[in-house]
Amino acid sequence: MELILALLLIAVLIGYWVKKGRKRKPKGKLLYSDMNGTGRTWVDPEWGIKGKPDEVWENDGRLHIVEIKSGAPKKNTAYRGHVMQLAAYMRLAEVRFGKPVESGEIRYSDGKTFRYHWDDQMKRELLAVLQQMRQVEETGETFVSATANQCRRCLYNPVCEKKRYA
């Protein structure tokens, strides 16, 4: 019985340390935070984007962006939309502070954190998504692939002109 209690205590402590490690803040100096919702919207007229990241950290002259999500990721990867949102914030921080952005991370409420580098590939992906969004705005043609259930449960279903399923 004592052995079982000791093993249970060890498992709880290991779980606590693992979870505590996931919530560790980045190294460096906090340059910006919108965690209280009072930050101003940043704008990049060149790329035509705007937004407010949750946190911007600086370490050795390089920036690290943090986006905090209240939900949990599906499976073991961040949602694509969240990754592109983070990419937009990385670009906005680069423009706002005039310093190189090294990376960013998405933290979910379940403790999972996903880190991404602001590299040429990430920039190309963001630009491709922005181009696709602008094409949808101009033509009204969407690229959404949805199941019947997703379409019916969609928040925009009552007003959607492109419904695929009645």
C-alpha cells in the first residue's frame, strides 16, 4: 500500500513539473503585452495586415512572439489558422520594432506549445494565404472544403451565399 502511494505521489510530482515547464516564459525582456486587451492595433501597409500579438519578447536583439489560445489543439499540432495568425504577428513585430524576428510560439490552454521560426518558408506561406484571401474578397469564390455537418454547423450558415449543403 505504501509503495502504491509513493508511486502515485511521484507520478503527480512529475506531472506537475512537466506542466510547469510548458508554461515557462521566454528568456529576455518583455517588450509588449496585450494580455489585458488594451494594446493598439499594429498595421503593415506593405503586406496589408493588422493585428495585436499577445506578447513580444526580446533576447539578444532578436524578437520572439507569443500567441496564447484558450482552446486545445486537435491531435498533436497547432491549427493552421493559428500558425498563419502567428506568422502575421511575426511580420507585424518585425515592422514595428525594426528588429529581426527569430521565432514565435502558440500556447494552448492544455499546456501544449508549438514553436515556429520566422524564415523564408513561413513568409512565403503567409504571403500565399494573404493572396488567397484577397482573391476570395475580389471574386467571391472560396477555397473552403467542408463536410455537410461542418457546413450546417458553421456560424455563417444562415447568411452564407456559397452554402454547399442545405
